[in-house]
Amino acid sequence: MIALDGNAIAGDLLEVFGVDLTAATCECAVCGASGFLAEAVVYTRGPGHVARCRACGEPLMVLVTVRGITCVDLRGIAALAAGPARSAL
Amino acid sequence: MERTAIRRRLTWQLARVVEGVTETARTTSIVLAAADWQGHLAGQHVDVRLTAEDGYQAQRSYSIASAPEDEHLAITVQRLDDGEVSPYLTALRPGDELELRGPIGGYFVWEERLGGPLLLVAGGAGVVPLRAMLRHHRAIASDVPVRLLYSARTRSDLIYRAELSEYETTITLTDEEPEEWNGRTGRIDSDFLAETAWAPAERPLVYVCGPTGFVEAVADALVALGHGADRVRTERFGPT
């Protein structure tokens, strides 16, 4: 399966959280590596979307949408810091 | 529309097709009129949703091909014959409608305050969001130096070829060496980047977009050449 990156789940995350998270800094709960969520390794062709840490490969985030409701599992993330505010649209 | 402190919730909206522009045999730009469109930044994308009569839905992301300053929103779609969404999109006619939501993404965007020099590296259809950046750069008459490196399989796969010739563009073909070709051939590798990119000491801000393998090869080569990983922004796409 082809791996994409965090940009591919930006729309679902924006719908759930109301802010862009691709420019947020995300710390892996397993290895402690920190990076932009846009740089996470993302698989979108399963029943849900899985974002994995680019350093260690462990899951950071799982998103599953069923009947219009998106469930987000963030247990793989130790800390998430929104990036600097973008110029408002 | 008046700016407000509270961001509107991201919702699906209907957009009407204004026209389709044939870019290559396999790619079409779809120019859209979306009544509720709130504007975008160069490099952002939209999600497009199709609903079949039986209620089945398919959703894909497409980079925005137009500059924020352009009159209409445009996406460029590469048709995959066995694709679920792209054959439908490339067959749309003026007046047809489709559902989209956006703009989406705050990472793979370029605004003038981010500076440069601005190095854009495209693999195939990865040129689409970078074209939006080039158009934006020109629309605001930016002084930031900008350069595009663009890799395509063959000459007939080149999207926006005439328009891109107006910028400082280096094109390379990976699967063809045509006669009367004054561009380059071969992949964008370390030697290619050492020759055509700004030196790491000049700290270019780099945007790399293309298929996953292309993006990872280019990003790794840039870092190996001494470019800071924090100066390299990437966006990977897969078949749609």
C-alpha cells in the first residue's frame, strides 16, 4: 500500500478539530520524535486512516468515519502543539 | 466577505464547472465557480466528493491549481483509466456540479512573508500546487527569487508547459529523450540538485510535491546535500 503523508488527512482533521493540524508539531508517544503532522506517514486505503511516526513507525493517530461520524484515536501522540497562526482567511 | 475571529466550520459546498481545459492527453484543469468560496493560500488543496445514485460516496483530495488572485478556483486532475473518481471528473462539462470542501492545509503553503529563495521541485502532477505558488508570486509581484525544477516522464506529459516557460524553470524527462529537446533528461537526483538548486548556505525554502517515491528521494538528497530539514516542505500523493 502506498504511503502518503499528513496532508492527505488534513480535511478530516480540519472538520473534526476546526483548525489546521498539518502545521502542528506532534510528539510520538513511543519514541519521542517530534515533527510536523504533515510529515507523518499516512495510509488511507484501509477501513480508516492511520498516521504513523516517520521515525519509528508506530501509530500516532487513527481516524475512522462511520455513517458520517469521525472517531479519532490519539493515543500515539504524547503532545500536539498547533503551529504559528497562519494569516487569517 | 467580512473576516471574523471564528473560523467557519469546514463544510461541503456545491461548485459549478465553468470550463474544462485540456492540459495533456491525461490531464484536465477544471475551472470552478463556488458561491461560498472564502479564498485560499497558494499550495492548499480541496477535498472533492462524488455520490452515486445508490448513496455510495468517494472522496479524493486535489491541489488547487489557481492562485488566490485568480478569478476562479481551478483543480487539475490526472485521469487514471481504472480510477474511481478521476475518469468522472475529467468528463465533467460546463454547468455540471460537484461537491467540494476547503481550502485545506496550512503546512504546504507559500506566502511572501515566508521569504525564500523559493525552490519548487515537482514530480509529474506534483507541479499543480507549485503552479499556484508561481501564479501567486507573479500576482503579488514578489521580489523573492523563485525557481522550479520539474520532472515528467515524457514531453507530452508536461502540464502547463507554455505557462511555466515564463518562469525560471528547469525541466527534465525521465522516460524519453526526444529529438530537438533542449531540456534535461534523467531523474532529479543529488547531482541534479547540486547543479540547479541554490546552495545550502543560501537557505532556500524548498517545496517538494509528487508521488511518494519521488518526494522521499528528493527530500533525502536535499538533506544529504546540507539543506536543513526544516527548510524542506513536502507533499506526497497517490493514484486517484
